[in-house]
Amino acid sequence: QVQLVESGGGLVQPGGSLRLSCAASAISFSIYTMVWHRQAPGKQRELVASITPGRTTTYVESVKGRFTISRDNAKNTLYLQMNSLKIEDTAVYYCNAKYYTRAYWGQGTQVTVSS
């Protein structure tokens, strides 16, 4: 069955960096729009960044210039490079694959930014 497995989360100090990965299996990865979402405690899930099959990227305003989404179709893997992390970036980060009406989600990885 389809699996999206996130990794790379953890505890980091403000100003630090993390790189999240999302390994996909059992899907034609290259045709999917891939998305990173996050959900902080007590808040709604929000879209953080997306990348289309043609590698067009979008970002929520709050992470522009700090986060970079990328994909390696040969490895069926999605990445999110997060630099200059802020306390408000603390959340569970989810990987999402979308293709027309098909959508798949990972289980999430916790990112905690704290001093």
C-alpha cells in the first residue's frame, strides 16, 4: 500500500536548521504534487510549502526565505530544508501527496524549536 514516511524532526534551538524528509512508496512519485503541512498545538493545520511535478514551488508567507522544498524523483523522496528556525515553527510536520482526487498523508514528524 501507499506509504509516506517522514523523518528528520527533532529539537533545535532558535536560529538552527533541520532537514525533513518524506520517503514515498507504492506511488508514481514524479506525477504527484507534494506538500508539507504543519499543525501546531491548538491550531489548524496549515500548508507550509508545495512543489509540483514541474518543480514549481509555493510557500506560506511566514517561511519564505527560510524554508526550501525540493524533491528527488529518483529516490521518491521529498525534502524540506528549514533554516533560521523560530519558536513559532514548532509543530508536527506532515507530508502530503496529491494527484487529482488522490491524496495520501504521512504520519507526521515533530519539530520543536526551543531554547
